[in-house]
Amino acid sequence: MREETGLRIDEAAWKRASYATDNRSYVSYVMVATSSEVRLARQLEEEEVEILSLDHCLKEAVEYPQLYAPDFLQVVGAAKATLNIP
């Protein structure tokens, strides 16, 4: 996070939302965290930081599933559950 955005998010704020494995030795974790400093994130020239709205993403994924990776709904659903977002 710090490398990409310049934000330093405390390690304790991160929660594992989900993970995937390829049935060998590779495991990929999806981590989520919240921060009140998100609007301070470093931006590329002329590029805005897009704030992830979980409800909006879920609605869009249901309406336009062809635009999303097949496991997107599971990842966003797990993130909402982990962060206790209804």
C-alpha cells in the first residue's frame, strides 16, 4: 500500500478477506483495510483515486457480469463480511 499510494496503513488494520490456491504451493490472499486517510493517497498525473463502493461494485457486477472476473462477487462479499459492512 505504501509503495503504490504513499499511505502507511497500520498492520493491525489489515484483515484477510479470502484466499485462493492453485492446489500446489501457491496461495493468493485478498487483504482489506479501512483508513480515514484514503483521500490523501498519492495519485498519478491527472488520475483520481477511485474510492471503492462495495455496494456499487456488487450492483454493477450483477448487472454486467461479463466485465468482472468470475470470483469478483465472492471477493467483495468476503471483504464486506470481514469489515462488518451490511
